[in-house]
Amino acid sequence: MLLAARVVLSWRMHVRPIRRVLITVGFLAATFSPVWAQEWVPLEKKEVKERRSLLGGGSQWLGKTSGKPARLKGLPEEMGTKLSYFSARIGGQQTWLVIGSPPAGSKPRTSPRFIADTDQDGDLSDEKIVAGRKKREGGWLFGRTVDHYGPLTFKPADDADSADVELTFQYYGADGLAASPAFERAGDVTVDGQEYHLILSDGNADGRFDGFYGPSKKQSQEEETDSKWTVFSEFDAISITLKDARPAAEDAVIYRFWDTPPLTKTLRLKDVYYHLEVKPDGSAIRLAKTDLPVGTLDVGCADAYLTLFSECGLQELQGSGGKWRLPAGRYVCWSLGLRLTDEAGVVWTLQGSGDTGKLGEIVIEPDKTVALKMGPPLKVKTEARQISGLFGRNRYVSMGLTGQAGESYSHGAYKNRWRLPPPKLKILDESGQVMANGQFEYG
Ligand SMILES: [Ca+2]
Ligand SMILES: [Ca+2]
């Protein structure tokens, strides 16, 4: 008995120093965790030579303004008489840009002249006219030739401390004008033994690189993909690819959906989340492994697929019985649909057609399950309209498919990659006799 007590006592005396050593080792490990998680990785300023896609790399699409804006003055006469006016948000200020005619007597394929209010004072008499050059974009087969201008540096006349915003412009004729960052920040970062190539773009044209994306109510309520897209020009963008991967390699782009998704505070690489810190001038980035509180989204439909955006980046969800573990936070649904592979290996797809219903905005809470049933049974809603035309009165029947969460689907299913012919329509009388036959058309 005495011996046992002595043994216990001596063990206790030993365990204390051991614990102290363990605590010290733990503290050291926390201080000297892997270099990639702690060190700032420098990013070099690089000229954007070729835009990867039409709206990639943080380009802003600028719509034409009808007529001359009242507040704009000092337009040089050499700009010609055929003028198109555009406005862009540069450094948070509305800024005017004008496309004119090509110089008089110039060769047929000469770019029209361009002028921009680079000091943002509403006066163009203090600005230089810019000559453009023709540039091929998007390859020879599917690409097109655009008029390219810049780089031009924008800085407000009344704020000498604000950051320079350097942009190039691409004129697509009647289709409009795009403003793109002239420079980006690029570098390589090694995470868990894998080297990645990383590019930051000043997507919201304010001369800074730390404009992180946050899902907005406005974006979740937009039904059209184009309108959802415009929200992204309010934030900066990031591109992350496996270093030295062949461009065609499928897994080279981390986010397959887009080559330049919006910059988010957290990023997922190989199912591990990393917190991102960016120097405002884009000169360095720091990644640190992070544990996020997670919850569950359950859409109660094994064939569903969803593309969601949150502060943790893009989530492309499919499989696992329609149940996914996600970091807690607010998500905006970008697109959805149903996909099923039959016994013959044929993939059937029914794409969502814009209205995401209750799935438009999803809030995931830690350790909780959000149940939002989507998919079948689908409700078919037909709407008949009578339109009087030249050849008498016609009845038009439109059809909509709605799932359990109120999400709408396009009524043409895809068999593998091919869209099937639109469904047929029969109008029956009370006794089941066919009164009329019709065929839906995609519109
Ligand atoms: Ca000016
Ligand atoms: Ca920015």
C-alpha cells in the first residue's frame, strides 16, 4: 500500500515537468508552423498581355449612354461627329469615356479615336486623344477583332493621395466597351507541398487589390445570370492554378467554373480552407490554414447540382445524396439543376432557368442542418395568352417547370450534351378527345 502510494507520488512528480515540456513544445510548434502559412509571398506587377476570357480578369462591361451627358464638357472637335458615350466607375467615381470616328482620310481598318476623362473632373479639354490598335481576342477560330486602347492612368484631380488606376479598353463596336486592368499581380505560392500560380486583379478599378467579395442580397435576388454577374465588378478577382500544369489539364484550374473568380477571404485548395490576407497594393499575399465552423445543407434530392458563392469562395455541389457539409455563412446561388446518369451511362440534365426560389440565398449555421427541399416532384405551369395578329387571333401557351423550393427549370432536358426537342402539347376536351396539337419552342 505504501509502495503504491510512493509510486503514484513519484509519477506525479515526473508528470509535471513532462507536461511543462509538452506545453513548451506545443508553443514552439505554433510559433514555427510551416513557412507558407506565416510568410508573406511577394507578387510581381505584370502587364496584362492577353485577357483569358471576354469578361475574365476583372473586366467591367460598359453600356452605351444615350446622348451626350449634360455634365461633360470640353470634347475636342477632332473626335468627329459620330460619337458614343460610356461611363465607368473608376476609383469609386463615375468617369466619362468617348469613342469617336477614325481620323479623316485614314485607311479602312483604322480604329476610331478614344478619349477618357483621366483626372475625373468632367472636362475633356485637358485630355489627350488616344489612337487605338486592332487586336485579336479569343483565338483565330472563335475570337474576334477589337479596338484596343491604353494603358491609361486615372487619378482624380482633387485627390493627389488616391491610388493610380491603370486600365486598358476594348471596343466591341455596337456591342459596347470593356474596361480591364492593365496590370495584375502574380506570384507562386507553395501550399502543403503543391506549388500554385496565383494572379490578383483589381476588378473594381480602385487601384487596390484587397476588395474581398461578400454575397449580397441584390445578387441573390437577380434572376438573370448577366445581372448576377455585374455584382462581381464591385470586387477584386483571383486566379489560382497548379504551377507548370499543361493548360489543357482539367485540374489545372482550381475553380473549373471560372478562371478568375472573385477574391474571397477564404479559399479552398484540395478540401482544406485557407484564410487570405492581401497587402492593399497587391505586393504580397499570405495564406494560413484555417478551421471553419461548418453546417449542413440538405436539398433532399440526390440528383441535384448547385453552384454557390460565399466569402469562402465557390462551391460546386453534386452527389453525396444532396447533402453537403459547408462552412457557416451566407451563400448566393449562382446556378442549379438536376443531373441523373441512367443504367446505360447516359447523362440527363435539366438546367435551372434563372429563378432559384428559396435557394437564392442560403444561410448555413454552425453544427446545424438547413433543409431546403428542391427538385421533383416538379410542377408544370402553363400560361395561355391570346394575341391578335395579322392572321387573326392566336393562342400562345408557355410552360414553366418549378421544383419544391420554387426553383424554375428550363423545360428542355439535355441528353448527354445535346438538348432534346421541346415537349409537345395536346389539348384535350372533357371526354379526352384531342382538340388541338402543338409543339413548344425554345424562346
Ligand atoms: Ca479631365
Ligand atoms: Ca480593387
